[in-house]
Amino acid sequence: MNTKKAGFNTKLVHAGMIEDQFGSATVPIYQTSTFRFKSADHGAECFADDTHGYIYTRINNPTIDALENLVAELENGYRAIATASGMGAVNTIYMALLSQGDHMVSTAAVYGPSRVVMEKHYSRFGIEATYVNTSNPKDVKKAIKPNTKVLFIETPSNPTMDITDIKEMVKIAKEHNLITVVDNTFCGPYLQMPLDMGIDIVFHSVTKSMNGHADIVGGIIIVKEKELYKKVRAMMVTLGCNMDPHQAYMVIRGLKTLSLRVEKCQENAKVVAKFLEDHPKIAWVRYPGLKSHPQYKLAQKQMNGPGAMISFEVKGGLKAGKVLMDNVKLAILAVSLGGIETLIQHPASMTHSKMDKASRESAGITDGLVRFSVGIENVEDIIADLSQALEKIK
Ligand code: LCS
């Protein structure tokens, strides 16, 4: 079926499907490292242009193609590039876009390792970055230098839930000839479509809501235009951080229920966020669906919904937060997010622990901040779990 003009949910179920000789209703897993050429000339043709046939799974593979075609359609991109992990996507993008002497401006509160790898490792090769709160366009403009090449945004940011005005960033980037990149992991394509707002490259850790079942890690990059796509694809192939066919199959399966899962997680999150905001032992809550969020209006304009991620701090800071984390029974004390199961974690000592304390604090990642990813369980059970754990705080 041609799904180009179909609705989002129809695309989730049918886009990218392979019609194989047996009429398989699901995408077959082509678990092979290499592909037989029809002739020597055909092999040469494939190497000259990899759309002429399959070569080798690091370069291309029908199951991975199916996922890439599906996601490119969901995000309105030219084509997509699946990677071994979200960090595989981050490094592919950095390596493809930045050379010695170049500079990047980025959201300060990005996923910890996205920043650590830049500051600790790309710096060794003469690439530098300035980290600012991209919610303030003025700070972004101030950080741009003559050698700035890339504007890298994460919105909402992990874990501070700050929201960056994507259209405003596109405007600034155009004035300075920058390539724009959005980490769309927290939203996924159901809640936010950065390419439609003028962004050049979007990527996800598909480990999160896109796969949704906490059973694989993976990443995907979606590029708006052909020339940039070719550059990023070539880098992924050279780095060798391709997705595996079995992994791709799992993501395709997870994606079929993306809207249903995200809607349910979000419906629960709205209730949990309000419960936390009203609870006497909670100091503050950051959730884009609450009027108390400083960018509530922007969230409503830019996102199709507030999502299922909540950050908050317990009164009494880290000590009290630890009592909460040690006493939850339904919520799993684990990193990751966006799945069907509720997770709780402590960014300062876990996901963002490799960032130095000063950078963490200036990015708003306080020691007391607790991150909560709401799942699809019965919301009364999630709240009962939080209530009993909060009662343990004296
Ligand atoms: N970008 C964001 C926004 C993320 O949250 C993560 C992982 C990545 C990129 C990297 O993806 P990965 O390589 O893990 O597939 N975030 C995690 C988190 O917050 N907890 O555990 C992993």
C-alpha cells in the first residue's frame, strides 16, 4: 500500500512494509551479513550506487531499510539512517558535520553523554562547543562565533524539561548559515515534528518511546534533504554503527502501537504531574502539561501533547529523593524512559553523572532533581506507589 498520503496511525502500521514472495504480513528479518550479487557487473553497480541492490548489512539491509522508510515517512524526511544506539546517532551526526576548528552551539541540558563526548573527546580533535540554555534565543545568538557550524537542540531537554522554540532556532540558524539538529527522543514523531518546522536533521534514541518495550537499544537519524542525507549516511557506514536486522524488526513492531502507547503514558502523566504538584512533600514539578511550566504556551504551540516525562524535587532535596527512590515498588528504579513501564531515576548520580558538577548546576540539573517516566499501568496504582513511598520520608 502507498501510505504517502495516509494518516499517521496508518503509516505506523503499513509504511515501509516489504511485500515478499510468501505474502508475509510482517517485515521479514533478513539476518544476513552479506548479499549475493547477480553478476560481477551488478556488484560493481551496487557499489557505485547502493540503491541498485543490497551489498552488506553495515551498508544496507532490507529489514533495516523497512524501518528507515517507515520513520522517514513519519517524520517527513528525505530518508532515515538507523544506528546501533542513540549515541551511535549522536556520534554519526557530530562526525559528519564537524571538522577540526569548527564550533557547535548546543542546549546545555542535553542527555549527559551527548555533552560529555563532545567536551572530553571531540575537543581532543580541535572541535569545540558552547552549551547554553537554548530556551533563551538571546543566549544562542550570543554564543554563535564565525566558526560555528551546527546548532544542536534537545527539546524538551533531558532532564530539566526546558522547551526550546524550534522555529526561532531555525530563524537564527538561517541568519548564520548553521545546520540545525534536534534530538527528538523525548517526544518522538507523534508529539513533535521538527523537520516540518524547518530543522535539517532529527534523531532519536529509539530505545525509548519508538521501540517502547525496554527490550533493545537503537537510534535513528532522519534528514530533510538528499545531499546532507548522503553525507550522514556515508559517515554511519564508515563508523560501523549500523542497526542490526533483528533490532530493526523489534523497532518496527514497537512502532505499530506508538500512538496508543504515547497517548496512554501521557494521559497517566497528566494525572501524576498534578498529584505531585499538589503533594505537600514535593518542592517543585516540571511538566510541559502543567500551567506552572515556564514555557507552557510554547509547549502547546510546538508539541502535539506534553508527553510522559516529569522532573521534580522532593522537599529535603537529594536525601529525601533517595528515600522515595528506594521505596517505590511499582516504578522501576532504572535509567531509560518512554516505555510502557514506569521508571524513576536520579540524573545527577546516574544519567548525567559524568558531566562535571558546575556544568550540571548551570544547566539546571540540581542534585535533588528526580526524573519520572510514566508508563501505561493503571494510574491509581502509580499514584498509590508514589504516595506510600513519599510517606516514608520523615
Ligand atoms: N538522547 C536522549 C535524549 C536520550 O535520553 C538518550 C538516552 C540518548 C540520546 C542516547 O541513546 P541510547 O544510546 O541510550 O539509545 N537516554 C537515557 C536516559 O535518559 N536514561 O538512560 C539512557
